[in-house]
Amino acid sequence: MLHQSGIAITGSGSAVPAACLDNEGMSRLVETSDEWIASRTGIRQRRLASPEAGIRTIAAQAGRNALEMAGLTPMDVDLIILASSSADDLFGSASQVQAELGASKSVAFDLTAACSGFVFGMVTAAQFIRTGTYQTVLLIGADILSRWTDWTDRRTCVLFGDGAGAIVMQASPTDDRFLGFEIRSDGSQNSCLTLAFQPQSKELVDDITVGQGNFQPIFMNGQEVYRFAVKKVPEVIEKALFRANLTVEQVDWLVLHQANQRILDAVAQRLGIPGEKVVSNMARYGNTSAASIPIALDEVVRSGQVKVGDTIVTAGFGAGLTWGSAIFQWGK
């Protein structure tokens, strides 16, 4: 009989590429301006991976940093979950990250839920720890969406950046700091945000035809995604708070997916959470998809703003459409 275990979040880490494209540089690619981009999105620059860089490298670096903060080595890790929509290999990159880290005792798998991936990954990791199956989980959110961005489409190319963030989740015999969650999906709205495979017919033999091709660049209906986010994200946070038996007033930090400053402001306003509790770093990194929440979290942890025991509400939302919230207290 497996025992029920508490959960502690004991370390965070992040890694971003060195190359930085600011809005002035973006205005040389498409007809836009710093004022246009910043006023509509809050983004002023984004980090972009080189052609040689891969998910494997930045994900492993973020993982190393998180393990170091937690006082652990890669050999202490039982499970690696890589939340990503832009793996180096369609069969998955988690095992490559495991090898890069030297975490040979761990099992590793990929999880794809786009910009909600990190929250879905937290919930997944929590189930393995709760049941006593694994003691130490390294959760990494990493994306290189510059690979799949149409750099001639100013509606989308100004939004995305590359990066990775990670946390360590461990079994705790004394306290349980993973307080509650709520995750949702609505495939009927899938067409609002896609990175879709475009098949081309290839005839083989005797009227047998297969589809071969490539993935098309990211498409987004920005207005629909905005409407979806400002309606659904406050609802899912309220449900997670209810499950955690918490009130909005007990929230110390709101760490949302860094998609658009207007969305962050609207969600915080609907919930009645003051601006000083809302973490925002999209001005420097843009939308890094599954990496955005852990990168933002790592920054406020390392700056000393987040204290042990602080209550943190996260929420991701994006393609699928998927959305979800996870609530936890920081530290052992």
C-alpha cells in the first residue's frame, strides 16, 4: 500500500539564450515600433536561441540551477518531466535532458500542453509524489518557439521568445506545501491557437496514399485568445483557491503565464489582487510558453522577494485550448 506524502517545492532555476532582439530590431523585420508592441503587449525584448542550440541544452541548465538551489545532485532525481511544445525530437527530448544532466537513475518523459504545460506538469508531478511512487521530481518548462514563428507576421512574431525554467518538487514527511489545483481543456476552441501539421499527399502503391509534410508556423487569433484568458483564468484560479481552502487575501504572489501584460492586469483586477503581488517579466523575455512561469518564479525567488512559506498562485493558459492553476507555498 502506497503512503500519502506531502510535497515541498525546494528549488528553482532558469536559463535563456544570450541573443536579445529588442523592439527596435523587430521594427526592422516587420512594420511595427517599440511603442506599438509595448503598449499592446508589455514586451520590449525577447531572447532567441541560435540554430545550434536545442531544448536539451537550455532545459538541462535550468534543471542544474534548480537542483543546486535545492542542495541536490542529478543522481538524486527520480523523475524528470519536460513540459515543451518544441522538442528537438518529435519522439521527445526529456530523455536527452536526462542524459545531459547525468541523472541516470531517473525516468524521464515529455508533457505537451503548450503554455499551460508547466502547471499541468506540476499537477502530474504531484500525483507521483503523493502516492509515494517518487520522492524527487525535476519539472522543467522549456520552449524554443522561434523555430516555429512566422517572422513576417507582425501579429505573432513580436510575442515569442525562447527559454527554460525548472523547479524541484520533493516528498515532505512533515508539511504539505502543494495546496490545490484546477486544470481544464476545451478542444472545440483548438483553432484559435495552433502549430499545425500540414500534410501533402504522397502516393505509394496501388492507390495507397500517405500524408507527408511539415509543421506550419504559429497561428493565433489574438482577440479570441484574449477573451478566453480574461474570462477563464480568474475562474480557474478561484476554483483552485476553493480547493486549497484559501481566500484571495491570503495570496502573496500571482505568477501567471507571461503572454500579455493586458491579460495579467485584467486577471488581477477581476480577482482583486493588487499589482504589487503580480509578477511580470515579459518586458525582458516575451512569451516563452511553458518556460514563462518558472522563469518568472525563479527571478523573484533569487531576488529575495519570495520568502519561505509565501503562498504562490500560478496559472497557465494557451493552445489546446488549455488552462489551469496550481497553488503552493515556497520552500521546505
